[in-house]
Amino acid sequence: MYSAVRTHDYDYPESEMDERESLYFDTISLAESEAAAAAAAHRKSISQSRNTIYHSAVDLAGDEGGGGGGAGGRVRLGGGVAAEHAALAWQPGYRQSTALEHLNGGGGGGGGGGDQTDAAFAAQIIALQNGRNHLPPNGIGVTGDGGQGGGDDETYRRFDDGKRSVDFVLAYNGETQLEEHRRKCEIFEANLQREGLQLEHNKVQRVHFIKIHAPTEVLYRYAEILKIKVPLKPIPGQDQIFAESAHEFKTCCSRMCKSLFSSVQLNTALFPEREPRIHLEFSRNYLELYDTEHPNFLDASTRYSIINFILQRQHFVEGEETADNLGIEKLVQDGVYTCAYTLHDKDDRERLLKEWANISKWKNLQPLDQIKDYFGAKVALYFAWLGFYTQMLIPISIFGVLCFLYGFVTWSSDPISRDICDDNGTIMCPQCDRSCDYWRLNETCTSSKFNYLIDNNMTVVFAFSMAIWAVVYLEFWKRYSAGLVHRWGLTGFTHHVEHPRPQYLAKISRTKRLAGKAYGQDQTGKRNVLDPDVPFWSIKFLPNFTSYSIMVLFICISVIAIAGIIIYRMAQRASHSILGSENSMTFKVMILPMTAGIIDLIVISLLDMVYSNLAVKLTNYEYCRTQTEYDESLTIKNYVFQFVNYYSSLFYIAFLKGKFVGYPAKYNRVLGFRQEECNPGGCLMELCMQLVIIMAGKQVVNAIVEMLIPYLMRTFKELSYRHGWYKSHQDQRLVPYNQFTEDYNLLPAQNNSLYAEYLEMVVQFGFITLFSLAFPLAPLLALLNNVIEVRLDAIKMLRFLRRPVGMRARDIGVWHSIMTVVTRIAVASSAMIIAFSTNLVPKIVYAASMGDPELNNYLNFTLAVFNTKDFQVQPLLGGSQHVNETVCRYTEFRNPPDDPHPYKRPMIYWKILTGRLAFIVIYQNIITMMQGILRWAVPDVSGRLLKRIKRENFLLREHIIEYEKQHAMKMVQTERNGQQKSDGELRRRNNETVIRSRDEATSFV
């Protein structure tokens, strides 16, 4: 038998050719009678016939000249295009009529086309019509070399013997491969085989696949090297520990919650609850202790990570075993291999797609154990963190909605907005120098009402709640993740066991000062790559200094971009005032901030792409020894970029806008433009608008980038191939009909594929902690986004990306530290926003100083008087109705013009400033103290889990001691038996010698 996916370049023996021809004519015999074909649908000959059709349609499609004539009586499918459509007809959603049309007319092209007989064409029709009824979704039936028939997905995940599983796949283009690349492939594959890996070659259309299998002895050897923890067989006493831990959860409250939230529970039939086990680092000395039948014993993600570790550390140039000639990643970068990937598992993938990567399952819990088994602990921890973060947003979102509703309910009782709307006589000073007219205070009536929705008595309460919530969320996440990590057997895992990155070894080998230390020789004289110590000041300092200097430069560029947007706002405000409009205040208060926010979002998105690429290049320039060090360095750079990029405009509105404007007799100017002023109610409303635009816009842009673009790329690639728009793409595009060809056409999964996902969520966390007091509904927006984000990320990883190599992790890394720093910054940010951008402190000072707790005259208190004769630049009013105005008002605390010290700061200003500074100190100290108490009261690891870990470690030690004792006793007994056997043999020989001597003496006598 032969496999439909194997086309070896050699002449087949005559007996095998006869067998192949017999299989081919089986297809013709099937076409003679549709009834006969239906009757034989379940026989093995059907599978053979389908294989023959597919072999002819796909593997022979590489002949650009179309099918040749029917030599030797053999029927050939005509034309490469017809063959391609015959293969595509097996795909879901592809119109069979289109395929049949191409098959019917596919005989043209070089060699005069093939002899398309009625029988062969009928066989194609039957195969196309019946293919879906007899074939699995992901492929056609196949008959392996070992006689393994059938079309199940498992066939394509195994070698041709039907026994060994495919753990990894390499691919390269066999038709365009250079001789140098071919030689590198041979050396690399030979080194893989020396490590014990087993390889098998397949050719599908133009692409050559190398299937890799890791035998058990290889997995055992590297599991011990990498210190991988695996589950043990049941230990005496462990059931009591597990039973006590489970009993603590079975309280009355938990039973009530279980019945209340039964609709969000996982389907236990599809995702059964795992039996707890104790884990131990793998050692071949204790092989008898491990539960090798347990599903988590060297599961798929662990096997893939072991093979990837081997692939990253094999040389591909003979005699030049340097760090530059090391690893599969370098080979893929150089184009020797087109890709290297692991295979998706059909059953597990479909189960996860149905029950997890499904937006309709948005309310269900995530199957974290199964995600860990499929993608590895690092990916599973990301989804666990995202789900936990989303759940923690629920209470603060509800409280934010209540605070917003409080503003609606008490809207009419606000004295400031009421006075602004009722005032028809207060004339405000012009907002530009010459062409601006005076305006009435009640023109800001609408904006003042909206401003009250977020600047009311609940603002401080909400800010206080957000600060406490952030600490509670971070502390409880550490407790929750500790339980997950222990359940997965990763407690105690540290990054110190990580091996150096191949790129790092290559970098130090090119450094003159380290080149002599980068290599050594073993006892056989073979050259080995070493991991020398790299001094910081003489080697690492300059790259780090250069990297961070460039980072600071681009941060300045980002600040300049924001400054440009601010100048745009100033210029637009002035130009609109010059042109004049009946709705000039509406434009300045509502439309201008919205347009500026949209422009800001566009600039942010463009700079985001620049910063992402720049951060990678700067990090590559540094000496990052392990993958964790590399990821952390990259993360810090990019987050600093994004912090400035996303938050700088919000910080400007919150802390700078309207604070240093000056007064009408002496304005402070920037490039000749007057600085922007806040409305009489403050700048909090504009901060709210900017936050909504950037935060919501960012979420929409990210959703488009993450989901729509990969979908469009895949769809465009399919259409390009089917319609022949880009003939050059056909060299890389495969007709997918089994698992490794389907996965070949997916987008590659990068090592840091989760980096962008984490960055998006941590930036969102910054929005809601730093600025959400300006918009209490921000946590609700984040909650709604994250509920969908969890499912979209899952869909992307399962549908559009190749399966990533599983990686171990015990936490979310540096992201937790970043969020901790953001939480501390948020305390100071909230304190300053409340003190300087809200009316809380001025209201308190006014009520205490003026004895007016009802704030009836507070609006007049906040408006200073200005004599129009004292303008620095007199306005050109023309036909304005305000030509004869002698005084106007502006939002400031300054003396009136008839005061002995006109336009100077009054004492009340200094009282308010003192009150603001005092509020910042008091607020920050109270919040910091509360956060410290919470951090102390909520340990990183729960007492229950800590007690369980100690008891498990005790049992483990005792079990190993007992095992070693039994093993030693067996060794002693074996030695004793051997000694007794040798002593008996010696006595027997002595007796034989004595008897022989006696006999000889007797004979002599």
C-alpha cells in the first residue's frame, strides 16, 4: 500500500506499480455503476479509490503543463487547475458545481491534455458527491504503508506505521530549495536523529514535510534535564489531604452559590474535574513512582516544548558549530525551512471551539485545565488572568453605574449648573485676542449639567473605591494563581532553570571580548558552545544605555506629537472665533474636543505600530540571556512607550489645561497662541470625552486588528489561490486536506504572541485606575469589552494561528509588577485630579469661609471681574451688541480692578491652594495606609494552600525515603543472593577438586 500524501522520487518496483494500477482501475470500475459504488461504500476499496483520485488530483497538480496523455492505458486527470479544484472540492463551503466544471474542462494545457474518459469523469463525480458523506471534515481517507486504512484525523497525526505520533512538523519548498539549504537540512536532521528523534518525510504538492516523533527515552532524558514536574502514583495519606481541602469548600454558602451560578459552570461531561495529584521533578531514578498513565504525565504541550528545546539547540553547519549556526529559528529566518510548528488536535480543538472559543458561551467559566493541556501553562495563565480580571470588574462596574445614576438623580439640585442655566446677565471675556466676541455664561448650560454627572459628591467615594479595588484585585489574583500553579505542578518553578537563548549565545560569540570564552572542547575534542559570564559595565552597559536613550528620544517625539495636537486645538479655537458662528460655544465645548480626541486616537495608533517594532529592535540589541529576561525587557520598553502614547493627552487635560492661562491683561502664550481655558465648571467633562474616545476607540481598533485582519488575510489567500490572482503564492499555498497541511496555511504563532494581548489589557487597566473618576462608566466599558475579548482571543488562537509551543510559567511575569506601579501612580493621579480638576476643595473652602453651605453664591465666587479697558489686546468687535461692555468675567481667583492690588491673587486663592495640597497629602496617605493593610491582610498564598503544600512535601519526602530504603534493601538482597550463589559455586568446585584428587590417588595406588 502507499500513502496518498507520499510521493517519493524513485522508480517503483514492477509489482508495486501493478498494485497501484489495480487501485487506479478500481476507480474506473466504481464509475460503471453508481449502485455498485453505493453498495461498496463501506468497503476498504472505497478508501483506496478515494486515495487514488486524490493522489492524481493533488500530488500530480504540480505539473504545470496539465495531465499527460493516457500512457499505457492509465487514465489521468487533465490539467493542473482541474486538479486543484478537485482537491478544493473536499473543503467545506466550496461549491461542488464549480469543481465539476473545472474537472470537466480541465484537460487542456501542455502535452495536449489527458484522455478524460467517461468512466474516469463519472468516478470523479461520485467521489465529489459522496465525499462529504464518507469523509471527516479535515481530510480524506488514507491507506498507510502499514496497512492502516481509514480517513480519521488520527491517521494524519501518526507516522506511516500507524503507531508513532507526530509531535512536530518542519516544512520546506522542495522545488526551489538551494543546494546550500539542502545541505543544511541534511546536517540539521542528522543531528536531530543523533539526539534520538525519529523523522519521516512526506511530500504534498510542492512542499516537503518532515514529521518528527520523540521516543519515550528522549522525553525522559530531557524531562530530567529541564526539571519538569510530573504527577506521581497515589501516595499513602494523600487522600486525606485532598479530602480535607475539598471539605473546606463545601460550606453552606458555597452550595448556595453553586446552585445560583449553575448556568455558568462547565460541562463536566466534556471537561471532567481533574483528580488532584502530587507532582515531583522527573528523574529516571524514580521512574517507578510516576503515574505514567495519567493524562498530565508528559502531556502534548510538554512533549512539544521538549522537542522545541532540542530544535533550538542543534547545529546545521558541519565543522562550524558556532552559535550563529544554531537552532530552527535561525533556519526559518534564513529561509531554509518555511516553518516549524506543532499540530492542532482535532478532537480537543473542536471541543474547545464549541465550549470555550464561542461568543455564545460568554457567561461560562473557562476550562483552564484543558487550556493548559492544549496550549501550555503560559497561555493558560493569560486566560486565567484575563477571566479573573474580568470577573473582578463586575463589582466596581456596578458601583460606577450607581455613581453615574446618582448624578442623574441629583442633577436638578446642583447649584452651579442651576445658576449657570438661569443666569442671563453675566458676560464672559472673549476667548481670543481680537476677533472673538464676548459671550454669555448660560451658553455653557448643557456642558455644566454633563459636568455634574461626573463631578459630584460621589466622585471622591468612587476614586477611593477604585484605589481599594485595584489592590484587592492584585492581591487576590496572586492567591488565585498560586492555587492554579500548584494544581498544575508548577509550584517552585523558577526561571533560573531556563537555558540561554540561542540568539544570546550567537551575540556573545560575535563579541570580541567574549569570543574566546564562548566555546570550549569536551574530552573528545568536540567544540561546545559555553555560557560565559557577561560583565555589565564593560559589555552590557553601552547597549543598555543606547537602547534606553533611543527610547527616551521617541518618548520626546510622542510628547511633541501631543503638543502638536494641543496647538491644533488652540488654532482651531481661534480660527472658529474669527470666522464666527452662532454655535461657537457648542463647537468649543463639545465638537472641538471630540475632533481633537479622534485625531489623537489616529496619532496614537500610528505611533503604536512604530513603537512596537522599535521596542523589538532595541531589545535585540541588548544582552538578554533567557527568554524571560528578553520578554521582561521588551515589555518594560513597550509599556513605557504606550504609557506616554496613550496617557499623555489625558494627563495634559487633567493637570495642565487651564491651569496656567494667565488673565485678560496678561495671557501666557505658546507659539503666539493663548493657552486653552477650561469651562466655568472645569475640565473634567473634556477629560471624560477624551477618555471615552481613546479607550473605546482603542478597543475597537484592537478588535479589528486581532480578528478582522487575520480573517481577511486568510480569505484573500484562499481567493487568490482559487482564481489565480497571484500565481507566485501557489508555491507556498497548499490545498488543505489533512491536519498538517491545514496548519501549514495558518498564521504562525510567535514566541511572544501573548505580549500584545497583555499590553492591551494592562493599558486598559491604566485607563480605569488612573482616570475612571472622570468617567465612572469606564469599568463597565472594560467589562463589556473583556467578556468578548476572552472569546475572541480564544477563537484567534484556535482558528487562525498555528498551535504554539507550550511553555512553563508560574505567574504573569513583569505585568503584575507594572500593574502594581500603575496602582500606586493612580493614587497620586486621583488625588491631584480631585484637588485641581474638580470643585470639591473650592466648595469646602467657600462653605467654611463664607458660611454658605448651600453654595448659593458659589458661582459668582469663582468668577473674577475684569475691566475691558485693561485688555492687553483690545478686541475688534465691529457690529457686536457688546461694544459698550465695561466689565467682563473670567474663571479665576483674582482681585477686582478697583482693588489696591488689581488682578493679584487674593487670600482666598492661597487658602484654596493650601486646601488642595492638604487634600492630596491626606488622601494619598489614607489610601496608601489602606492598601498596605490590605497587602498585609491578604497573603500571596492562602493559609489553606500553604498548609497543604507543607503536608504534601512531608508525604513526598517520606515516600522517597521509603522508596530509597526498599531499593537499597533490594540491592543488598540481590548482592547477598549473588554472594551466596558464588559461595555455593566455590564450595562445589572445591568438593569436585577433592574428589578428583582422591580418585587420582586411588588410581595411582
